[in-house]
Amino acid sequence: MFGKKKKEIDEDFVKSEITKIDDGDVNVAMRNHEQIADKIINSNMLKKYAELGKVMYGMLRDYRKGIYTQVPWFTIATIAFAFLYILNPLDIVPDFIPGLGYIDDFAVLTFGLRFIESDLHNYLDWKLEREDIEAA
């Protein structure tokens, strides 16, 4: 997935990489949820995305369970790509470089969120509606 290095992270790069995501990549993202969550929480740059990361993981989990199907594959692939990119310590800017290591992770997550924002809102609306039905 990250074999070819590119000097900059931009919208075209992220879209291009998202199209390469397959079901196996989604499985890897699901299996590594705790590591990804820890990396987001422990990075000062990514910490503000912790709650969004939980929502994204919830959508991915509910999609995999087959209980939330009103989501395009591009959205699922975007979440998986963003999580796998964050998980990879040797991405375009290696995470061990102090002060700079998470800049590319931040950029990928930001672009990804921009692509799927309306789908995340739809998912949250679905969750709230479902909770109301279950509470009644």
C-alpha cells in the first residue's frame, strides 16, 4: 500500500490511494483498532480527532457486522486507508521524527474526513435514530 513514496500529501494522492483499498485492508484496520486509537490519542497533533476516530471505527464495525449498509464503499475505504496510514510508522514522514512525524498522518486524516463528512453525519443520525427506537 505504501511502497511508492511521494513527496507531498495532497487530495489527489489520498484519493488515489483510497482506490487501492480492498476488503483485506479493512480487516487489518479492524484488527489494529487499539493500536490506531492509541496512536491518535497519544499524538498531540491527532488528539483532537480522537472522538471522530471513534465514530469512524463505529461505522466500520457496524458495516462489517452488516447492520449499517447505507454507506458507499469509498467511505469504508477512506476510513481504512486513514487508519492504516496512521498505523504505518514509516509512511511519507516517519512518525519517529520529533515534531514532524505526524504531519502527514494529520493531512491524510483531514483529507479523508473532508471526503466522508456527510456519510459520518448520516451514520450518527442512524445511530441516534436506532437508540431512540431501542429505548422506546
